[in-house]
Amino acid sequence: MDLKSMAIQMLMQKMGGGDEGAMGSALSSLLGGGGGDSDLDIGGLVGKLTGGDMGGALQSWLGDGDNEAVSAEQVTSALGADQVAEFASKLGIGQDEAAGGLSDLIPNLIDQNSSGGDLLGGLAGMAGKLFK
């Protein structure tokens, strides 16, 4: 399963269903997949999250231990309120619901696509360099 399909399935599970095509388009717009059928840009997502108050949480998702939780507010701050609002609008849900879904989705998505501090899928080593 590619990264985008994985993210869609995780989000659909969190939201209790929904339009798979709309979720894919919304995720691509938000997470850098270009709006098409390509995988999401997980490296770009990690880059967005390295600043601010999410660095410690991000390290926990990249590592092999337990994942640190983040709030909907932290996700909104890291991704940008306008971006989260646009994501919510594409899904026809409220911004708070969208941010809450993303606060569950993003840690799991990064965790399942990393091991030992490295992102999988051709991005190995990038995450380790971000924290040196």
C-alpha cells in the first residue's frame, strides 16, 4: 500500500468513513502530494514539523518507542490555520474536527513509515540529519 492510500485509510477510520477521493485530494493538497495520485511528501511534512514545539514529539514518531501525542492546536500551528481550514473545507467538516483527525493521523503515518529515526522509502538518513 502506498503512503497516500495508507493515509486515506487511517483518516477514513478516524473520521468514521467519508469520500475516499475527497480525502485523497485534501491530503495531497495539505501534505504536498501535488493534488494528484502521487504519494504524499512525508519528508516535506517532517520538515514542517521540525520547528516549533513539536520536535520532541516528532522524534518519538520517528523512533521505535511509544509515540508522543500532539494536540489539534499544535498541528494547526505547524501546518498553518489557513491550510487546515482549506483541508476541512474540502472534506465538509469543521476545522476543529479536521485538526483533531490530523493530530491522530500524522503521528501514526510518520511512525508507520519510519524505523530507528529514519524515514523509509528512499528518505533514510534524512530524519537523523534534522536532529544533529
